[in-house]
Amino acid sequence: MDFGFKSQFFTLDVITDLGMGEAAGFLSTDSDLYKYMEIADSFMPFFPVIMHYPLLEKFIKGWPMSAFMPKDGDKTGLGVFIE
């Protein structure tokens, strides 16, 4: 058993249960629903850079970069939870 994945599944289920009143089902299906963790892991190398350069954060949140950010209606990733 890979405890790393199980703990992430558990954490995401607890967060969605507290925030939305129902667990998303990561732990019960034992899978990465909506490719959430895959997409989050792909952004990990960028987080330290963005945290050290606040101007870069403003650029990413502004147009035209905001068009590439998650939004409600997405079929995978954070957009599913935003919806």
C-alpha cells in the first residue's frame, strides 16, 4: 500500500466533505478522480517561484493568462471542484 497516495485521497475527501457536505470519493474509489492530483503535481515546480515574486502572481491572475487557469465547467482538475 502506498501511504502517500492514501493520505492524499483521505485529505481530499475530508476537505471536500467539510467544504461541500459530501466526500468526493477519492478514498472509496482508490483513484485520482478528475486527474486532480496529477494536475496539482505538475504545477508544484512553479509554486516556489510564484511565492517569491508577487509581481508574477499578478501577471498570472491577469489577462491573458487567466484564460488558462481552472474555471467552473472544466471536466478535469480543480475546475471540477470550483463548479
